[in-house]
Amino acid sequence: MAVKSSISLSDQQDAFARRLVEQGRFSSVSAVVQNGLDLLRQRTEAEEVETAALSALLSDRFRGDFVSGAEMETRVVAMIDKKRQNARVES
């Protein structure tokens, strides 16, 4: 179902939308605006999903054990050494 709405565009926005219509990329200025709103909705939904995932990750991290910088450095060095050992090919 389509809902009619009155909107205001700046001169630049109007010129851009009309140019897209003239180029045949859209059938009308309304179609340009609809497409723009669809893209904004998709981006907003994606940002909400990313924010929720980040929030969950941070919550998990805050509930976990604290690891000091020195301990993390030790773990990283050990992990790198292990990777180096595993990468060596013996003949």
C-alpha cells in the first residue's frame, strides 16, 4: 500500500533526484526517495545488528576473567612461538 506524503527537498537534492530520473535510473523522483529510504533502513538495521553483537561481546568480556597486559603479552608470545614451531617443516 502506498501512502502519499509531502516532503521538502533542498535544491541540490531535487536536482540530483531529477537527474537520476532523466538518466533513466528511476521512474520518478518518488522512486528515488523510496530507494534512498530503503537504503537508509537497511543501513540502520545493519548498524543495530552490529551494535547488538558488539554489546554482547563486551558483556561476555566483562564477565570473563581479567587478563593483565603483561599476561596477554606472554600469551601472545607463546602463541606466536607455537605457530612458528608448527610452520617448520622437518626433512
